[in-house]
Amino acid sequence: MLGALALPVLSATTAGAAPAAVAAASASSCSSLPPLPYEVHTKAVTIRSKASSKSTALGVLYKSHKFSVSKKSGNWLYITDKSTGVKGWVSGTYVYRDVRMCLD
């Protein structure tokens, strides 16, 4: 024999308030916000002159440093370090980008 399953009963006020909540959430859509920055997730990552681990080192970014990416080549990201002005390539293996989930 199966046991009884208790389900919550929705009142008319709760059900009527739901569309207003959805409308308010979509009014502040996250899809119109700028992309989140990338961040170093290892001790350090080397900025290089070309998208290759054998190319000349131009600088270093340390853990939790945030930066923006202007282009990609394979697993390499072309960045500008705004704190120093250094431009170059970093391996995408050692960095990540936070993401948002848009529900609209």
C-alpha cells in the first residue's frame, strides 16, 4: 500500500503574485550586463609575446588577478593587463571566467 503524499496548497494570493515576480526579474535582465572578467586560478601565469609556451615572456599575472580578453587563438587568450599596460598571450589552461545564468 502506498502512503499518502502531502502537497502544499497554493493560495490565490501566492499564485497571483508569481507573474509580477517574473516580470520584475526579467526587467533587470543580466544579458545586457558586460561580460565578467577572467581570473588567474593558479599561483601565476606568464604573459607571452606569441600564443606559444616557447615565446618570449613579457610579464606575470598572479593568482586572483582579473583581466579582460580581446581575442583567442586555440587555448590561448590575448589580454591587456590594465594595472601594468602589458599586452600579450596567456594559456587558457590556467585562467577561468566567472559566468552568469540569465533566466529570461
